[in-house]
Amino acid sequence: MNSLMLYHLYDFHHAWVAPWRIAAEAMQHVFSHPAVPMSYTRIGRVIAAGSEIFERATRRYPKPSFGITKAEVDGAMVPVEVETVASRTFCDLLHFKRDTARKDPKVLLVAPLSGHYATLLRGTVQGLLSEHDVYITDWINASLVPIERGSFDLDDYIDYVIEFVRLLGPDVHVIAVCQPSVPVLAASAIMAAANDPLAPRTMTLMGGPIDTRVNPTKVNQLAETRRIEWFENAVITRVPMNYPGFMRRVYPGFLQLTGFMSMNADRHVGSAMRHYQHLVRGDGDNAAAHRTFYDEYLAVMDLTAEFYLQTIKTAFQDHALPRGTMVSRNRPVDTKAITRTALMTVEGELDDISGPGQTYAAHAICSALPAEKQRHHLQRKVGHFGIFNGRRWRTEILPRVRDFIRENA
């Protein structure tokens, strides 16, 4: 099958099942409505539960909202307003403006561009807001960008990071979650080599693929065992005509999501079965928690083909950053030039995306950075997602990141 037709087949499938999805949604509403006597019976709950499972499995999930309107500051809840401080073709820079007089460290949270929206870091933002002035990169779905607006690759990503750091500087602290660890480290090296006075005070790299030769995961092994031409022929497709980005070459988010879910298929199938059981039993709290998580997890965006392919080649095949051969727009990425920007790395013991040791490798290649400006934390009993979301992020990882930032402010 020609990969260029993948997106068209995906859209056709959704159009084909649309009548059944609408019918299932109607049945779910009817058999769960309190005014319908059958909704109080087991058979009614079974019908409603089965209908919801089918409807959710065939739904297209829109980009979620951050939904952050308040933050706890000094023991009190203060209003938070989300404002756009910079808008570029492929990214908006958002500011979570708190109604407080506190002058906290300014943090640029660089969200991954790997299939999910920046809202996946909602918990990260919420945790940081108590004691930090938070900004985040909100990447734009490539299928929504008209092809005449130009291309976007890894070099553009690095340029965006440098631009946003300069915009927010001086004294900005950068946190990169997962994939952006590579471009953030590269941007910091480029700024350091240029003696840029607006270079970040600190960079915190969390679960990122700095050196995927260390403790390789299934994701890394796939990237290394296939030629770049295979990726281009197998997973790159064109956006259909009913999108603003018609004819743009993209790596579609639905393929990335399929890959993520297939890595933990048993867990996701089990979660769906438990959700069905919760619905049949009338366990509203657990059912709501399932919906909240999967409404976020199943909302995906497309990446430009040039960004995806350059990232695969640079980070996962050539290992250009740890080997010292990475170049961006004729600018050598010399990590030994970093002498002032403090470095912290965070890893999860159970991370199956970026294996433990891959992010820690940043310390070895930042060899000119004084030891007192380096910090590492390996969080026990968490996987990839748990590094930046959930209880251990709030209670064990966040306090360490906070202290690191303040020590180097």
C-alpha cells in the first residue's frame, strides 16, 4: 500500500463508521438517562457501557484545553490567565499569568513535538505554577498549517527555542520534557558558543533521548534497524484536501499513537475492559478518571515530515549530539562550550521510551560544566509519563527541580 494514501484511508474509515458511532452515542445517552427506567437495570447499563466503548473507540479526539484557571500560591488559590506572548507559524508561546505579586523564577517549559499536544504537560504546569512563572511551547498541528506557510524541521525547532529563550531572558530556566531534550541542549550549546548573554540559567532535561545507544528501548531499536528511506516510504503521507494543510507531507499522529499503544497493548486493553466494568457497576468516579486520561492520551497531532525524518536521523541513527558531530544551519553544536548554564537530568527507572542512562549521558558531553552546576535524579518506580505527571512528580521530582532552579537563579 502506498503510504501517501494512509491519511485518506484513515479519513475514509472514520467517515464509514460515523453512522454507527452516532447511533452508539444515541444509545448510550438513552440507556444512561435517569428518566429512562431501563437505565436502572443491569441490561440497560450493559447496553450503555457497550455503546460508550464503541463510540469512544471510533471517535476523533480534538485538541484538549489546558483548563488551568487557578493555582495555589502561598497557601491560597489565585487566578491564572493563559495568554499568548508570541505566535509563530508552527508554535505559540503561552504564558500562565498568575494574579500574584511574587517574583518567581521564569521557566520555559518546552513541550515534546512527538504526536501529543502540549496539554499532556498540564500536570507539569500545574505543579510548577505554585513557585514559578511558567511559559510553554504550544506546538501547532502540521495538518492545520497551509503548505504555502513553509516547512519546519529540527533546525527550525532549535531556532524557535533560541528565539523564545531570548524573548524571555535574561534569567530564564528551561525545562525540556522527552524529545526536546536534544534541541534544547543543542540550542544551549549554540548560545554558549556565541557567548550569548541571554543563554538560559539552567536547563532541566527529563526523560530525553540524548544518547539512545545507552540502554536502548524498543523505540530506539526500531529506529536503528530501519534505513531512513524506510521511514519515509512507510509512514510519511500527505494531508487530504479537507484540511488547511492539504498536500503537506506529514508523519500523522494516529500512526504515532498506534505505535505507543502497541507497546503496551495489554495495559490499554485491560484499561478498556475495566472501564466497561466500571460503567456496568455504575462506578462513576473510576469511569470519569478513565475518560479524563484517554481524552488526553488519544488526542494526537501531525508532525511535518521533514522534522520527523531529521529527528530520526540525527538523534536515533547518527547519534550526532553525543558523538559531537551535530550541526545546525552551519553552526557546530559544541556541548563543551556550555560552562554557565547549569544542567539537571531526570530519568524514570521504568521508562520504556527513553531508557535510564540516555538522558544522564548529557553530563558526559557537557564536560566543561563545573560539577557544582550538574545534578541528576533517577526516580524509582515510575515510567515515562510518571516523570512529569502524577504523585511522584509532585512530591519527589518537582521539589528537586525547584531547588535546582533556585540554587542557580
